[in-house]
Amino acid sequence: QVQLVESGGGLVQAGGSLRLSCAASGAIFSRNPMGWYRQAPGQQRELVARITSGGATSYANSVKGRFTISRDNAKNTVYLQMNGLKPEDTAVYYCNADPHYAVWGQGTQVTVSS
């Protein structure tokens, strides 16, 4: 069964930090690269960070140097440390495999005020 549960979002001022967590079912987590996606109002969902099962990471240019993705394979959990947040980072953040499964979690809202 595919399950994804995101948490850790909130309201933060520009320049602040948040750490997102995502608990994934083993069926998703154990064999796939995992990613953090975000969707801003009126925008398409985009992949912002990716991590392979071996720990190799990649980032969208818009978050490179500010966001860090990590995973705990023992806990089937993937994290996103977000520093230097900007108002344009405001979005609902989701995790999923990459390429993603059809099922999504509820996401977690991140709002950055200027």
C-alpha cells in the first residue's frame, strides 16, 4: 500500500528555516529515489530536490545552496532542510518517489512572509 505523510510546514519570515519530514511506506521508499515537490497557487507541481537510495542528491536551481534533502533508510523517512527561505518558496510541499507514483500525500503548507 502506498502511503506518504508529510509534516513540518508552517509560517516563517523571509530568511528563516524549516525542516520538513515525510514518512513513506516501504513499498515506495526501499527501492526508489525520493523527491520533494512543491506546488504554488496557479503553478504546476515541480520537483525541487531528489535523493537516491545511495544518498546522491540533486536540486532545482531555485533552491540550490539553500535546501538540503536527506533520508533515513531505517525509518523510511525523507527530510528537507530549508534555510534562507524566500517568499517565492511559498507552496504546498509533497514527497514522492522520482518518477512519482500516482498517489500523493496531503502535503504540508509552507508560507514565507516578506
